[in-house]
Amino acid sequence: MVPSEAPATGLPSADRALAEGLLAGQRRALAKAITLIESTRPDHQARAQELLNALLPHTGKAIRVGISGVPGAGKSTFIEALGTWLIDHGHRVAVLAVDPSSTVSGGSILGDKTRMETLCQREAAFIRPSPSAGSLGGVAEKTREAMLLCEAAGFDVIIVETVGVGQSEITVAGMVDCFCLLQLPNAGDDLQAIKKGIVEIADVVVINKADIDPRATAVTCAQWKNALHWLRPPSPLWHPPVMAASALNKQGIAEFWQTVKRHRDALAPGGELDAKRRHQARAWMEELLDSGLRRFFRYHPAVREQLSVLTEAVEAGRTTPAAAARELLECLRR
């Protein structure tokens, strides 16, 4: 890969070398940069933001695809088949896989690479599993930043694989160009499909594992097409198609990618794709403001002084949660 233009020289020497290695397409530099942005240390967070600002002019050129679906829908197998096909056709593919974190121990298995054994051996592939670490919506807290770093490293297709938690898993749709929902044959009727949430923001619906029961797959496709007919599409320029695929047998992969490209071609000419990304960037900023304000609130000296006292009072039934929350907010006012 030909190195990109050198990043801003205002970075410290170590971070400048990291940025130059990343722009040259070095996977080790990309992995170190993602580790830096995922760190919770304040000094690391400051360095990460400076690094991202320096690399920002080199981002935005990739096709961003989100893959979601219930556990067992075959997301990892589908992504491996898709990624291998894309590399065979000249693309460089980065996969950001989010693994659920335990609510008991806080740990994650991070075993996505073991389920994409063929893809992770390809030179043009980069697979990064990250823990959800309590983040809602099926993605990790730093998935957006990691996506920008992958783009700066020259990967022209970014695939985000979500945790796989069901109908509320919608955050990923706010960071990708095309959001794909994987479903299984015999996984609910058309009434189930029409439920609000993750279904109404899907750009493409894929009935995976079609080889197991072709007849059930045909029935499921018909049910989903009927259900989606009654839902408002994510864009007036695009009606979500329903297609069958078998990732295990590499069937339907080329057709899926052609559908992703048709979706992009439908949104790009009128500027809707650019508007979508601008809206995503603004929503991202607002989300960061909200999380920053929550951290500021919790670490405020007056709040910390009263938090344990009022928490104990709520648990003991001496005051209501609403009254305790109001009193804590008053600490900021005072």
C-alpha cells in the first residue's frame, strides 16, 4: 500500500510515528491506535483525540456496513464469507466485532477471530473484537472512533458486527451507511416482523441458513416482504429488500454486495448519504455530551458527598428515587 500524506506535525513524536504507520496501512499500528482510543486513562483519551483529529482528513471514503441479528443467525459466518469474497474482488476489509461483556465478571470472551479463521489469515483483512463493556445498542463505546482509524489505514469496507441482542439493537444503524438484519427461517411470523425497533431501520433483510430448509426460507421471505410493505422505509429513495442466503455454502454473497452497492447508488446522487453521515456525526457529538455530563455529575464533589447517603436512604425506603435524584441535582445548582 502506498503511504498517505503525512499527518499533522503537531503530534508528539511517538504518536506521529503511530499515525504515519497507520496511514501506511500497518495493521500493528492500527491495532495500537485502537487500543489507545479504548483506554480509559485521561492522558490516553487526550492523545487519542489529537490522533483522531490529525487523521480525520483521511477518513470517510469507506463503505460502512452494519450486520445485526439474533444470536445464532450466523453473523460471523456471513461476515467471513462476505469479507473473503470482497478481498478476492480487490477490497480491503476491516471487521469491528463487538462481544458481549458479562454482567457478573465484566469480562468478554472476544472469540470472533476463532469463528473467522479463514478471513483473519488474509493480508487484506483486519479483525478487531472489542467488549461491549456495558454499552447499550449492540456496539462498543469506541466503535465509531475505531471505524475512522480503519478508514485512515486504507480499508475501503468497514463491517461492524453487533452483539446480537434483538429488537432494541439500533445504535449501529447510526454509524453505518447500510444496515443489514440477518434472520433465520421459521424465526417468527409477519406479525413478529412488523414490530417496531430494529426492523424499521434495516436497509436490507437477509434470511440466512437458507440451505437448511428451502421451503421455510421461501415462506419466511414472503412474510418479511409483506411485513416490510406496511412499514415506513428508512429512506424514501430505498425500499428494504428481502433476500435469501447461505453463508456456509457461499450462496447469495455476491448478490448481497450488489444490493449494498445499489443502496449506496440510490442514496448518493441526491446527497442523502452525505446528509446521513452529517446527521450521524451530530448525533455522535450529542451522545458524547450526554455521557460527559453524566461523568461530570457523578464526580462533582458535592454530588459524591451526598450520593452514598441518598442511595442508602432510597434502598431503606426513607425517600423516593425521584426525591433523591432531585436533591442530587440541586447539589449542582447550589
